[in-house]
Amino acid sequence: MRGRAAIACVFLAHALVPGLARAQSEKEIDHDAQVWVSLNSTLRFGDRWGAIADLHVRRTDFLAEPSFYFARIGAHRWLAEKLTLTLGYAHMWLPPARDDWSTWSNENRVYEQLQYSSTLGPLAVLHRVRNEQRWKQQVQDDELTGESAFSNRVRYLASFSLPVAKGAHPLALVLSDEILLQFGHGIVMNTFDQNRLFAGVKVGLSLAWTFDLGYMQVFQQKASGYQYDLNHTLRWFIYWAPDLRRGRSPAAHEPGAGDE
């Protein structure tokens, strides 16, 4: 009798465990509202050389909590008038991963970027490929472990702008999408990192100053592979792009940086 009971328990376990595993790995999506503000600058010193510098602040739970702080610099080279190459460094400050923790962590990056702008009828089209080498500090039990996890991330952005009004403050409609893929020893379940879809307006304030404002949907996969963040983000990016070449207008080129 006991043997039969043991066999029955084994069969029951085999029947239940796959079901429990499936239940634990079903897709989970966490929705949040965020605000993302940045200042992005591209300075042109000569026909071939310039520099970029960005500052970003992203808040979560709309404005209640920090999501990250981010700074980036880079050397910017015009390979042709519409084709640029950027090499640089970036740093991110990340808040504690849990509500009951207090330890902030840092992420250091080296990046390479190729950007091409063109037109398609009335549309201004921008393609950008960015490759990032990332070193993220590891935190365990609310303490820094002294180790960093390395990953390589490849990003592709396509952006389309349609002018709808001219004048002192030109207005354009903007639609863009960026997909981010990551690779590395610690990247197992989430080679797909995230997708960023943006729709909004671009407003010219002067020859050197513009901004875009709109809605960004950020869909990000976590390391577990079955958990995702879907962030509904109010995005306001400000761009400063002065042309410092002697005898040139204050701005005559596309910003070279952009989102984090």
C-alpha cells in the first residue's frame, strides 16, 4: 500500500511541477509612468571635428522616484556633411534596486556611434547605430560587491520628422523607434533589452536651440526572461547645436547624441 502511495506521489509531482514551472515563467508586465528630461549638445568646431555632451534625468512613478541620472561626452567627427562618427564615454547613476535598500550603483560605458541623416520627400530621416561597452557595479544585500558585470549593447534608431509649420519657430511631427540588443557572459535570458517608441513634436526656438516633446513607450525585458517593464514616459529633450566655425550661421547641423 505504501509503495502504491509513493508511486502516486511521484506521478503527482511529475504532473504538477511542469505546471508550476509554466506558471512561474508566464510573461509578467509591470506598468509605470515616467518623466524623462535631457539637455543634448553638439558643438561644431571645424569642418570635420566637434564634441557632444549630454545630461539626462529620468524619474519613475511619474516624478516621485529617481530612475537614473546620466551624463555623456564624446568626440564627434563629420565623415561627410550628413554622416558622423562619435566616440566617447558615459556614466550612469542608478538608485537602489529595492525599496528597502539604500545603496546606489554606477555604470561606466565606452561607446561608438555612426549617424546618417537624409531626406525622403518632405521627411527628414535619421539613422543611428550605437555600440556600447558597459560595466555595471554589482550590489548584493544592499552593499557593493566590488565587482562589475560587463555587457555589450547594440542599438539601432530610425527617426522621421515631418515639417508642418515654418516661421520663427518651425514645428515638425516626429516618429522614431529604437531597438536595443545586448550580449555578454551574464546575458542569458534577455538578449533583447528594450524597445523605445517615440511620437511627439519638434519645435525650433532659434537657429541653435530646439526641443522635442511627446510620448515614449519603453518596453524592457528583465534578466529573468519572463518579466518586463512597460514604461509610459513623458519625454522632453532639449538640443543645443551651435556651429562655431568662423563665418557660419549659429547652427547648421543635426544634434549628434540623443537618448540614454
